[in-house]
Amino acid sequence: MQAAEQANAIRDQLPKEGLFAGHEWRLPLEAFPLEKKFSRTLNQLGRVLHQFYRAADLLYRHSVAGKQPSWVAEWLERGKPANVIQRQRDEAFKTDLPRVIRPDILLTENGWHITELDSVPGGIGLTGWMNATYPNALGGSNGMTEGFAGIFQKNGSVHLMVSEESATYRPEMEWLANHLGPRFSVCEPDEAHLADGDSAYRFFELFDLPNIPHAEALLDRAATGAIQLTAPPKTHLEEKMLFALFWNRNLREFWQRELGGKFMRLLENVIPQTWLIDPAPIPPHAAIPCLELTDWRQLSELSQKQRHLILKLSGFNERAWGARSVRLGADLPLNEWAAGVQEAIDHFETSPWILQRYEKPRTVQHEWFDFERNERTPMKGRARLCPYYFVQSENEVNLGGILATICPADKKIIHGMKDAILAPCGIAEED
């Protein structure tokens, strides 16, 4: 098949309503290739991340109960209203964990690294469409749709609840529901849609609860067990500061015990060093580990060469997703970096920020089809991989598919943009 014919065949399979409202991307002709060994590692990573979530949830609950340091819960509850804290402490959700796990993985000059985790991610329908459209995609043609369907109980209807704040992703959720059949539907977050025994997929952030009129009633019904709700209303599992807790030396024994040696070593290799910007004074003879700073204000004085660091909001904020708050120190003039540091210090009580070691993404090459020129076009870029894992049961976590976002090489922050290539991932023919 000629390239133009192939490209048009792919484009013709896009749903008329699109997949992302108001967003475009560069359409590839083939899947983004991954080495076989790396693809095997990613296939097994879901079990590791599920165990990480289980350990993080236990750490929070033990902190609330006084079995772990109290500052853990204080950090994770910082800036959250009382009703949200009450929800995440609710015994009704005690054993509930996210059933969708999506890490953001950067392919860097120094290996691959997980920069953050998302348990309420966009891209499920998009990646499902890509897997169904492109041959040889990891996870298989139905991996995403079957994986997503498998996280719900087998009886009752399934309601995909999309808030106004998440409306960008409504078209892909419509595609997903249509593909899965009449048992699935897309609706506003409202418990009136649900009969006892139904399931609801929470595609809205918990910071958005004041803007969702019927959200509290929905959470009440989930707490009684009348309906199944995923993801559970646990904001502590949606905080980027979990990585700072992972690297905190005071908690090392806890993580080793709960993760086990093998999982612990893997995560130490792929989670960048992360710190929470907590401006509380430290003793004059002490320093922030691995930074050798005695006060967070000193962070703003680092030279550009010393600022291979990322600042970003931890969570529970409308700017905490989609790279809206991300600030790369090495890419900013000193005054802008200093302003970002000061903002992080000033807002600790209401919206905590984290600092993370920055690993420069390596360059990759992939082709897209330029419909204006009617030709294949190679592009050098930097890639972010988003594997989607679906928790079917306590011991079964399946990889549904992997979405690659390849941005032009001159872009420092990788995220969805109209000049990025979005592609499913496949296995390279030769390593």
C-alpha cells in the first residue's frame, strides 16, 4: 500500500466527532518501536506500580492511625477541605485502590524514568482507537477496550462520568463507550443515572467537587456499597509528592518492607529523586539531602548549570495536570526560576509543590504523514511513553497498550501539542 493511501485509510477511521475536543496531532503511519527487552519490562511494570499504590495507601492510613510519622498525612492533606479529607479517610474505601494506572515515562539519555503517575488519566479511548487501527500494537487490537471493561463488576450498567473540567476527553470516552456496547454510556457526574449494582468511572478530579452539583451524593452511594466507583476518592493517591515520600530516608524501611527488594530496586532506578518544598526551618547543622541546601530559598540562587531540576505542583489543583505548572530550571532565566521557587515556598500551606531531578530526554526519530505535502515526513523528537495498566483483580494487572507522544526535539517539556506525533507502541523488528 502506498503511503498516501495508507495515511488516508488511517485518517478515515477517526470518528467524526474526533477523539480530543479541539486538539490535533501529527498522524504516524506505523507504531513507535520499542526494544523487545524493554517491552517485556513494561509489560511487568503494572504489578510493581499496583504494589506501590497499595504501599502508599497503607502509609497514609498508618500515618493517620499513629503507626507512621504524622507528617506524612499532614503533607498529603495539606490544602484540602475537610470533606475531601473525610472521604479519603472513609473506612468504606479502605481497601480500594485505582484500577487504572498510567505512568509518564521519559526516554532519557540516562535510561528511562517515571516522572509521575496518574490514576485518572486521559488517553484511554485514544490509545484504544490506535491499538484497533494500527497493526502489531503492544497490548493487541482489543487490549485497551477489554482491559478497561475488565475493571468493572460484570453485572449492571457502567457510567463513564465526565465533568465539564474534563470535557476535552469526552469524545474519546464516547468512542470507548460506543465500542464496548450498550452496557456502557457517557454522562455527567450525577448519581441519579445509577441503579443499585451499577458501576461508575470517575473521570473528574476531586479538586473540582465544588463545581459538580451531584458529586457528593454520588460519593455517598459509593460509600454505602450501592454502586461501584473507580477511581476511589483518595486524593492522597493522586499526589506527585508520593515520589518525595518514596525517596524520604525516614521511610526507607517501610518501603523496603512493603515493596520487597526486587520492586524497591527497580523503582529506585526509574523514579527520579524528588523532594517536597516544605519551608519549615531545619537545624543549622543539617542540609536537604542530595541538594546541600540549608534553606529552600537557596534554591533560587543556583546557577543555570546546577538547575537540572523540575518544579511542579503536587496535585489537587487545576494547574497540576497537563504540564501547566511545570518549570524546568535549566531552561529559565534566573529571575523566572527564582519567582517559581518563591511561589512554591509561599503556597506550601494551600498547594504544595515538588522538586524533581531532571533527566534530559534523548532524541528519537519517527515518521508522520504530511497531508498538505502528501508525503512521509521524518521528525527528530523526544518521546514520552504512557503505558495503560488495568487492575482486573488483586493479582492480575494487565497492560492494555502504550501511547507514545513524540515532540519536536527543540521542545523541552513533552506533552500533547499539534506538532507532536501521537502513536501506539509496538515491538521493534530488530533490537
